[in-house]
Amino acid sequence: ADGGLPAEGASRRRLLASSAGRATRMRVFIRPIGGGRTIALSDGKDAFEFQPRWSPDGNQILYISPTGVYVASALGGASRQLVSGEVSAASWAPDGKRVLVARQEQVSIVAPDGTGERQLGRAPDELYSCDWTLRGDRIVCTYGNRPNMTPGGTFGNIAPSGLILFTAAGGPFTPVAGLRGLNQSPVW
């Protein structure tokens, strides 16, 4: 499961969002932390959803699908596409007014309604598992061995991965942990 830690708004409602299923067909589920009924985020039985992220206010969930990045109400229902195409990472900014989107090595920031995409630059490798600082000025991501975090035949494999840091304004990408070990899921 990923995306399991609730945002501040979600914690008031005490909900957990996680993806579960087979490595080739995952779905996002929401359940109360104290127990109770688990519900699917979407109604489609053929949905393929992974890497859920709560919005800072806890009202929406951002997730990745093979066809792009989507946003849905925290209680499920119809999703809307934020960006299309293959995406390796998506993460809310702490202010809820920006979303980081990584398409292989290309990194952009987009508004939560999908408009105003601004490219930050090109990383030296595919990025995934990204997190913003609490101030929203810097972002850290994992790079190398992306297949281990992407549903499919190599999901969960173990191979070297590193961490890279960059600013939300754009600029240089600075490796902070090289490809010498297994570096995963950084959090500020």
C-alpha cells in the first residue's frame, strides 16, 4: 500500500487511502483508521489506480493511472483527469495550489485544475516518490529503479536507487543520495 499517511484534513476525519490489488491491476481504497467499511475510490471495476496522495485540506485524493494523473473526492465517485500520458510521480504542494508532475525525466508544476503547466526542467533519470518541503519551496524525489514502484511485472524489485533535490522555482537537480543503496519514499 502507498499513500497511507493521511493529510492533516484527512486525519480529522480519520481516513486512510491506499492502493491494493495485483501488481498489474491496483485500485485505491479508503477506509476509516479505527476500522469499518472499506470503499473503492472509483466505481469502475477495471480501474487501475495507484500512489494516492491526500490534498492538504483532506477533501481530494490525487492518484496515478497508466493514462495520467487524476483527482477524486476523498469519499470516492467520479474522477477528473489532471494531466494525460505516462506519469511517474504526482504530489500536492503543501498549499494545495500546485501539483508536481514527473513524466520520466521531465518535471512540471500544474494547477489542481490541470491548467498552467510550468516545466521545471529535466532530471538525469526518471523520478518517482516525490515530496515537498512544508514551505513548498523544495522537492525531493527518488530516482533509479522506477519499476519497483510502478505496478507491473517488476513491482517491488530491489535495486539501487537514489534521492535528488530541486527547487519548486526550477534550477539544478542535486543528488543527495547516490545509486549506492536502496533509497525509497523520502518524506520531509
